[in-house]
Amino acid sequence: MTSHVEAIGTCVLVLSSGFKLHLEKGFYVPSFYENLISVSKLAPLGFYFNFTDFGFNLLNKYEIIGYGQLVDS
């Protein structure tokens, strides 16, 4: 399956904690109905993930800055 990438650029994602996550070289794909963020791209930047049975926490410098639910779609 292929998808059309309409643009590549920087996006600032403001998390519910107020933390601003700057995502560089992100793809804008209009056909995607959900956002995808690569764990393998954030880990080298100093972000950590704590996964549980139901979701995950996103940490920066050992402070929880975001969270999410694991969804089987």
C-alpha cells in the first residue's frame, strides 16, 4: 500500500502537560486518520517510554510529559 506525502516539515505538538514537542522532518499524509510518532526517532533525542498493558508514558529527563493509550486498530 502506498500513500501520498503532501509535505515534509516541522510540527510543534503541544502535549496536555504543556510540553512542546518539536517534530522535525515530519511527513504530512492526508490519507492518515491518526498520527504516528516513531519511538525509534525520539529515543536518541533523550526521550524515554514506559509501556504498560494499557498504555504508555512519555518521559523527558525522567519527567512524565505525556501519555497515551495502546489501541489495537
